Amino acid sequence: MSNILKSIKLDHDIMKSRYPMFMIAYILGIFLAVISKTPIFGALVVMVISAPLTGQYFSIYEKNNLEKLYGVLPLRKSEVVIGRYIYALCVIVINGIIAVLIAYIISFLTNKGMSSAESLTYLSAAFFYVCLMIAVIFPLYFKFPFSKVYVFSNLPFYLIFIITFAFTRKTNVLQHTGPVVQSLASNFIIVAIGFGLGLVLLALSSFLSCALVERNQAASLPAEKPGQRLYFADNLRTWMVILVVLQHLGEIFGLYLFLMLNQAYFMGLLFLLSGYFTPGSYERKGPSKFLMDRLLRLGIPTLVYVFIIRPLEVWGSHQITHRPIGNLFALDQMWFVVMLLVFDLGYLAWRTIVKNRPERLADDAPKKLTFPKVVLFTLALAAASYLLRIVIPYGIPVLEFPSLGYLAQYLSFFLIGMIAFRQGWLRSIPGSLGQLGFVLAVLATVILFPTAVFIGSGSKWIGYGSWQSAVFALWDSIFAVGISLALITFFRRFLDGGKKFGRFLSQHSFAVYVIHVPVIVFLMLALSGLQMATLLKFGLAAVVCLPVCFGIALLIRKIPYVEKIV
């Protein structure tokens, strides 16, 4: 902690020469407060302008080559980063307090009343916006030269400021927001959320910057070799199946945010894990046995579900509820199995075309997966998803495939899984890359997700070439890649054991995937008369459903020969 305080003091000493620049913010704030006839607007302007001014430190750092100075100081890079964020936060808070005092003076001189509660509401919104600015620009300053990214990083925020001011001048909107602001001000929780989210953004951004300045070293783990079991991959696949069960429960209870966050990545990650195990299976079994194995393990469960389990489920539900019998034969959750079978057959065809040339397995020095490669893949995935959703919008089922708008993600993740096998990436992905992925996923969810979903009328974000669809595609691509990296590195570090319970869950996870939908149907019929809050009932259903699914899977796999299939 003492080193962080030293870093803050050093930042303060270096920035002293730039403090007069903040007078520009005060003068501009007073000027705009008088013009807009809204004193608190001046305080907001001061806070917003203060954010990019805190970045002037990076300009001094670059021009005076202070890297040498920090190189000889007993400060870790992470301590310097955290100290700089705290310093920026202090500058913003101090400038905000001064700006509010100036706003009250202007209010007194112009006889414009200014409610404390309303002012606090405006300030919480401004604080969130300023923290958002710092959360975006500081990681760029830490990663790239200040002179190259300053204009690029600040331009969007300057444009937003200019557009907002022009809009308020034209429509006089600030004078008409009184009732809304009063309503928000009456709820202190809303104000606290604004300040709290701002602090969360700064914390996540500092975490991201720490990861950027540290060396992106690969984990010192061996590459995969034939026959080596990756228990963390098995455990991760089990967790994905559990999420599938929870996803279908969530659909019944209308947990839409939970559903959208899951949908953005979890099936793609299942395809990635499936793709990872595909080349090894092919190498061990050869073309003929590989084909028979895929048809046996994927084709038979699909046929059994469609023609036996699904009709029994529909008939049983009809007997209990006396509702009309719906579609007897449907893929339901088995769409994943069918698509996986298609991908596997495509892989088999490709290996046949290249005359079954063996693929080179990862050597003792695994190829490192770097951040630039991840960024390029994410952007390419976002572009492909956006283009696909012009034709197949998000959430529109096609041929019983409920989420074909994610086809670009499913196919690319399957291919990445095969590349990961050859390059040894599951073992060699740097832990810092997983941390970066998690932070970027959260930041994208805070910034891009609401921008795409809540701006504009209707559901333009689902596709049809709208700009909201482009933003949504960028969000779910960042989220999918980031969370996948985070989960892989997390499970590798903490859940790489082959304990008996974990092996049991892994061995029965595919059977659970096959049979969980009818279990959910009959469970919800049993709980239909129970009156509870939605989240509590969802939790109860999950606690009951998961053990029942694994119990039934255990019994099913005891049937002769079934264990060889599921």
C-alpha cells in the first residue's frame, strides 16, 4: 500500500506543471452553465473535461522518457497502474467538488434554484460517464504511445459532448428533465448505482491495464500429447452442460438477461471443446472407425430422442394437463448434436481430400496465443456474425435450429478448437490473457450491450443490417471470446483435478444433455401449483432438476451397451 501511495505522490509531482490546464475546464464550465441557464451543467462539463486532462500525465511520461525513472524505482508495474487510477479518481473528485461549489455560486447569482438531490443525481451520471472515459482511454495509454492514440481515444467522447451540447441548446432538454431527475433523485439507490458502477468500471479497467503492462508470458505447462487427459476440459464441458439445463429452466421463468448472456458464448464454447477433441479421436481411430463412432455416439442418441423420448414427453404432458398434443417429433436440444455431427463429417471429408495426411501435433514448445491474434479473430467473428444476421436474425429459428444466427461463432469456435489441439493452446494460453478476456467481456457488456439493445425503437439489434445489430455482434463476439478464455484459464488453474465426483459428472454429462428437457417439463408440471417468487422458484427448480437429471443419466447408462454410446 505504501508503494501505491508513493506512486500517487509521484504522479502528483509530475503533473503539477499541467494543473493550470484545469482552469480551461472551469472557464468553459462557467460559460456553458450561463448559456444553458442550468448551473449544474457547468459542473458536469468540468468533470467531463477533467477526465482527458488526467491523461496528460502520459504525455509528460512519453516526452521526458520517464520509463527510465520508473525502471530504477522500487515500484512494481501493477502498483504504478493502480496508483495512477487512484490519482485520476482523486483529481476527478476534487474537480467535481470545486465545480459543484461554482455551480451553487452561479445559481445564487442568477437566482436559479438548484436542488441538492437533483444535483447529486446529475453528478452520479457525470461520474459514471467520466469513469467510463478513463476506463476506455487509460488501457490504451498504457499499451500504446500516447501521441499515437490520444486523438483517436478521446475523439468519440469529444463528439458526444459536442452533440449533447448542441442538442440541449436546440431542444432545451435540460429544463424539461426536471420531473425525471426528481423521480430518480427520490431513490437514493439509483444515485448510488451511478457512483458504484463508475467505481466498478475503474476497478475493471485498472485490472485490464495491469494485465497489459505485465509480460504476457505463456503458462509453464506442457503441450498436449496423445493419451494425456485434460481433466479441466472435462470439467469445463460438464459445466457447460449444466448451463444448458439452467438455460432451458431460465426460458420457462423468463430470465431474459441470463438467457442472452449465456447464449452469447456457452454453445460456442461447447463447439470449441468438441473441436478440440476431434483431431485426436480421428488420429487414434482412423477414418472408418471415426465415422462409425460419430454415427453411433451422435446419430443414435438423436434418433432415440426424436422418435422415442420426445413423443413420450409430449404424450405424458398431454395426459397430465389435457392440453392438445403438439409436434410429436422435434430436435429440441439435439440440434447441437446434429450440427456437431455435420461438422465432424466435414472434418472427415477434409481429411479424405488431403489424402489423410497426419496433422502435426503440438511439439514441446507450444505456439503462444497472443492478444493481437485474439483481437483479429474477435473482429472477424463480429463482422461475420453481423453479415449472417442480415439474412438470419438473432433468435429466429431455422429448420429447428433455434440459434442459427450464431452459426459463424459455432463453426469458427469448432475450427479454433482443432487448431488449439494442434498448437497446444489449452495448456499454453497465458493466464493474463484469460484475465484480459474477462475484463473486456465485462466492459463490453456494460458499454456495448445496452447501446445495442436499448437505443432505438423495436428490436433492431437482432439483425437486418442495422447499426444496433453491428454493435450487438461486436458485443457478443467480445463476450464469447473473453469469457471462453477466462473460463479455460480458470478451470485449468483451479479445476484440473480428476477426482471421483468430477469424473462421475463428466461421464454422465452427455446423457444429461440428451434427457434433461423432458425432466424439466415434468418437474415444472409438478411445481406448477407452488406459489413463489420467480428467482426463488427458479433456484428451487435448479436444485431439484440437476440431481434428478444426473440420477436418471446414471440409471440409463447402466443399461447394457448404452454406456458405449452416451
